Amino acid sequence: MGIKIKTAVIYGDSISTADFGNGGYGKLIKEKLGIETLYNHAISASAMTDGTPNNLIRLLDDEANLHSDAELVIIWHGTNDWYWGAPIGEYHENGRQDENTFIGALVNSVLRIRKCAPTAKIVYLTPLWRYQNPDRCDKVAEAWTNKNAVGLTLCDYYNAIIDMSRLMCFPVIDMRTWTNFNRSNHSIYQPDLVHPSEEGYKIIADIICGHIKNFYNCDC
């Protein structure tokens, strides 16, 4: 039996679309969590930071992409901020956040969502394992240690997500470690070294649902 969430929202990149693995994880968590209405605003190749393609911060300029009745909001961005070479930036406690940086865009995105749906549970997912060369770079390697065009690794974006989650009080699901996807099993779970397979999405959905049931204090 699911939790019976009336309205949930997904913001993310291609990994959160229905374009891979026979429909992605959206349909799986909708069924497992008993979600009545699921809005999926994920866009392929998108990132969080302003200046990157189809970024979240500008997507949220359109009120049609915000939902005041949302009870659950899943954000899964960061891997393409690494890919496109978005600067990390820093948090400005008494000043305007720079949306041309990853931290600034993340903070303002969360604030916009909370302003629209203040009681929604916002859950952030960390980037998965990835093996690729980032934009404008030639080296093909594990993104965790592979520097992008501005000299940052996926680890840097991961750490920024963790720091902001503690600062802004939203839970994080560490998908990198919980999935256990890696170079040795990528042919099963991430055949193109980036996007999950159908089997990969089943694992992803189980992890997301397990954590969210815990957030809702539900043993269903």
C-alpha cells in the first residue's frame, strides 16, 4: 500500500524523464507511493544553473511549472552542471544569490518552490556514478574525479548539495552510494555510462520510495 500522496513534482534532467529504461522511475514511484497526480518537469540535458541549457532556475520563472498543492517535490540536478561546467559559487547570507552559479541557483530554486508550496517535502537526489568527458573537455573518466571546463569534479557539486541541504534543512538521498552503480556493473545498470537501464530504474525507484516512506514515517 502506498502513502497516498495527492500531488508530487519532479524536477530533473534526462535521468528523470521517461526516455530511458522503459519509462524511467516516475511511473514506478507513482505506483509504489500511491501518488494521485505526478507532474514531471524534467528536461533532457538540463542543469540547475542559469546559463546552462533548459536550466531549472529559469524553468521556475513560469508559474505553470510550480504547484501550490505539491506535497512532495523531488529535485535531481547536479550531474549536468558538472557536464556543462557551471561554476559552484557560494552562499551569500545577507546578499542576493548569484543564479549563474550552482549554489545560487539551487538556493533560489528551493526558495521559490517553498514560497509556492511551503508545506511540501522537498527531497534532493545526489548525482549517480558517471563515466564521460564533460563539455569542452577531452578526458573520458569517472566524473567524480574528472575535472570539467572550469576545473571542478562531480564531487564538488555533490559536496555543494550536501552543504546546502544542511543549511536549508531539506533531506538528501545519496543516490551515488545507495544505488551502488559503478564501472564494474555499468553494463547492467548504466549501459551508456550515464543513463540507467530498466533494471537500474527499479533499484532507483526502490531507494527513493524507501527513503520517502521513512520521511513520512510510514511503514506501508
